[in-house]
Amino acid sequence: RDPPSPPAPAMSADGVITGRRPYRFLDETSAWNGAVRLSAFVFLPLLCLVGGILMISYETGWANHEDRDSRDMAWDYRVTAPGSNNFHGAYFRRAHWNTFRAIEAPATVYAEVVLAAVDRPTMLALHPTGACERTVQVACLASKPAHRAASAGPLNLGTDDGSWAVGDGRVLVRSAGVTALAAVGTPEPSAYATDAELASFHDTRYAELNEMRQRVCVGCNAAPLVCATDATGKSCSWDSTQWAQWAQNSFATLGNTKTCETSVNVCEQVEAAIELASKDEDVAGRIAARVVTGSWTADNVHTKHIASPTAPTITFVTTDPSTNALVAGDDPVAWTPLTDTSTCGACGYVDPATALTFAKATATKNGGSAVKGYLVPPDADGRYRGLRGGVAVGGVHADLQATHEIGTEWRTRKGFVPAFYEAGFWPWEPQCDGTSSNVTVAEDPGTYVPNFPPFDVRGVTTPFVNVTALGTYRVVSAYESACDFDGAGVGAGADAVTCVVAALSGVDVSVAYAPAAGEDLGAWRVVSVTASYGGDGGENDVFVGTEASAVAKFAGGVTRSVKVTLRDAGAPETSSFPPLGTPGKIYAAMAFFLAALFTAPIHPYLMSSYVHYNVAVNEGKPPPGWQAMRRFRGW
């Protein structure tokens, strides 16, 4: 008889491999075998736990040299930048104010008057609309201020020479830039030499001639001047022939005895006088002179407690830092031009000397010198214009508005949620791009430069544009070009040479504040003038084509817009520290701990739910928890 066959392996004996019964997950013959098979789930949470501990130790312990250096730099910057920014911003802001500025929009009162008055004694003129006209009596045929061309400017700053009747028996005389008010009784100048000249203005000066005929109308009650609607003829509609007849009849009488009313805008004269006074070397850079025009001055929250609704007023103001409100000073005494009789009470003329006296008195409120710790630009023009108007490109002064080279979001947080800033949430790069500094700059996005030079790559001189900054004269190239003369060959014409041409689009001016050198030698000085070309690369800024086409494209004589930026060379640099690895390491440690937390229960769960169950079944014993199972009832 054949000997017995050797015993089959356990899995084969159970019929799993042969298919006599189905496979069961973790079908082990002993608990030890199951534990060995699941040993990886014991070490996995342990490794995750150790990894998290090592990551934390690395970040906070011996291995954290790079990040520690970064944190030190960030801390140094964070604790010094606010003070540095405040110093830089305050001095840049103070130097930014120009001495004189006229304002017509309510929205600019706070920025141009209230803030300026924080740093400088301010001469404030408030001109409510409708309260500026003064009516005076002069000879009907006299030369009046209204006869001057509008382009000549206000009466006391006219560039034309001559003399005009201004009422109160006074005559304003201007010659070679000198303005004087002649004594009472000076013969008033005549505007009309003959009756024919008088009649020739019946169309352009109708209101004036109509007033004259109301006062003198010789022969108007007879033909050809009388009309059916008015027996006196004074309101009849006349043609040029009838006006000539009236002038011939009435000219002698008008010149001998009659006076007429003339209206003079006193506010325009005051504005001109203040602007003239602001240019005085003892005033420029020392005060802020602001002229505010409009009926809204009596309602504006910043000016309503100072303004008069019926008359122009000039007063000295400062800003109360605790309330951010304007405060009018008692000395010098407020000046009301319409009621001031020190020069000529019944005339339509404002004496520029009065404005200069008031401006100098305002300057003495600060001891007659610049604001403490504040240095004005060194040249006279710069002192008058401030940093705001201290840069001229192509002869055109830029209007440089103070702004910040950071994002609006960060400015809002810094301005309205200071706790956020103080808490140490400093936006080091690259976590918060563009918010790592708070640098004050002044920008004019569009300074329109007329008569821009034409492009000429073969000329003896390079086309250039003049740049004047704080009295320092520089030149920058009008174009940046690259022409392939080598590729075109020797003697190639303009049609055969390919060029890439970019026109001037920006001027960046850096200035430095040098307090140690004193006002005369220190003040604000130009450090560098840098030009940029091409703008946003538009077709009007960049051209690619033949040289001849480029010359035609940039023909010159046009007006180009140039962005002007003025910056303080001593402002804090933008932080650019190596990025801190702390957040990444913390997140990695958290991931390790979470992995340990979620993998730790896997081993006991599989042992109790599968291994022990299968072992009991294989040994013919009831599985764990059999007492609660329905099929084992009665055991």
C-alpha cells in the first residue's frame, strides 16, 4: 500500500489556494503572525511623531542658523523702519509743499491747506463767489482795467505797460514791470481818442457803451436814433450807423462831466498779489500761501468757521494736531480787501505791498526762519515751488503729487489698524509682495512736454530733453534706439537700416536731504536723474521698422506725455530678506503629527477586527465578542 502523502501547507489545506473556500483578509493562524505582518503600522506613527519632533527642534534649536539670521534682519528692519519712514516721510512732505497754490475744489482743502498748516505758518485767502466784485466810479471815456486783455493777468500783475482808472480819483500806472498808484487828482487816461473810435466798440463793449448812452444821449429823442418802442431812444436797437451818430453827438459831453460805473474783481487782484508776495525771498519756502475760491468756502467743514460769506478774507492759520482742524491766529489781524481803506477805500485796486506785508508777518510767526529741522530747496525758484513743482521737463513744471510706493491695502492697514502693524505682522518678501516698505514719493503721471525733438540717429548731436530739478540742469536723451547699421552694410540708406526706437516716457529724479550742511549748502540736492523709455510699449512709444519710417514716426514738434517721479534717496530701502522658512517647517511638523494621530489606531483596529477573529475561527473557537452575536446564542 502506498505511503501517506506529506501534509499540505496551511493555506492549501484550508482550500484558499485551491479555491475550496474564499480568501479572508489577514487570515492568520496565530496572533503573533498577524502582529508581525502589521508591524509597519506600529513604526509609521512612531516615525511621524519623531519626524515632527525633529522638525520643531530644527526650527527652534541648533540647526536654525539661516532662518535665525533672517528673523534678526526682519526684526531690525521692523523696529527701525517706522521711525525711519516717519523721519523720511515728514521731511519729504514738508519740503513737498509749494509756497503758493490756488484751490477751487473742496476735496483738496484738507490735503493742500490743513496738512500744509501742520508744518508751516499758512497765509489763507478765502474768496466766496459773488463777494469779489467792487463797483467804482470813473470817467466814462477813461481807460479801465476791463479794457486790458485777459491774457495780461490780474490788474496788479499785468505784463502790459499803461495806465488805467481805478476809482477814487486814482490811476494805476504800470511801466517796465513796476506798478504804482498815482495820487488823487491824476488825470485819468482816455480810452477813446475820437467819437469814431468810441463807436467802433459798440459790438465788443456793448455793456459799457450802453451805460454811457443811459447817462448821455444827445439827440436820441429824434431821428435817426429814436424808435417806436422808446421815445428817449436809450433802449433802442441800433446799427453801426446809429451808434456812430450817437457817439458824434455825445462824445464831448461824456468827456467833460459824466462818470460811469466799472466793476473790478478784487479777488483776482488779491490772488495775484499773494502769488507775487509768495515769490519774495523772505517768504518763499517759509510759509504756505493758499487761495481758496468758491461759494462752498462758507460751508466746507475745514473753512466755514473762518470764511465770510460776503467778503474775501485773508488770515493766518495753523493746524491743531489734536483735532486736525484749522485755527485762525489773532496776529497778524485778518485782512478784508473790500473793506480795507488804508490805500484807497473807494477804488478797485489791491496794493501788492499790503499782501507782501501780510505774508512777511505770517513768516515771522515761525521766527522768520524755516520750520525747525526742515530745509527748503536751495534755489529761489525751488523754494517757491517746493519739491512739488521743483522738476521741469522740457520747460514744463511737473505737478508732483505725494504718494506711497506700496499697495493700497497695506496703506489702509497701516493708517487705520495700527495694531496690525505693531503686532509684528511685517510683510517681509516674498509673502506680501509690494508691501515691504512705506516710501513717500511724488509723482506726476503725465507732464506734457511740447515741441518734442525729432528722432535723428545720424545727426551730429543726439536729440535731448532738458530736465531742471531744484535748480540743477541736466539733459536726457529724447530716444533710446538700436539700429543695425552693420547688417545693412556700408553706405546703406535709411530705407535699408532696421531700427528699434523707444521715446522718452519717464524721468526719475532722486534728491537727498543734507541737514548737517546747513540751509545754504545743505537743503535738498539732486542725486541723480534717470530716464526711462518706451512706456508700456504702445505704438506711440516704441517703433520697430526702417530708419526712414522711424524718422517719419517720431517727426518732432509734437507734445508727449512724460511720467515724472521724485524720490528721496535717503528713504528706507525695500526689505528683501531671504524668505523665512518658519511657516513651511511648522506646516511640515503639523503634517507629521497629524499623520501620527491618524495612523496610530490602524494597528490595534486591524488586530482586533481581523487577526484575532480569523485566528479564533481557524482554531474552531468562537470569535472575539461572540457572546453578543445572534448566531452564538445558547452556547
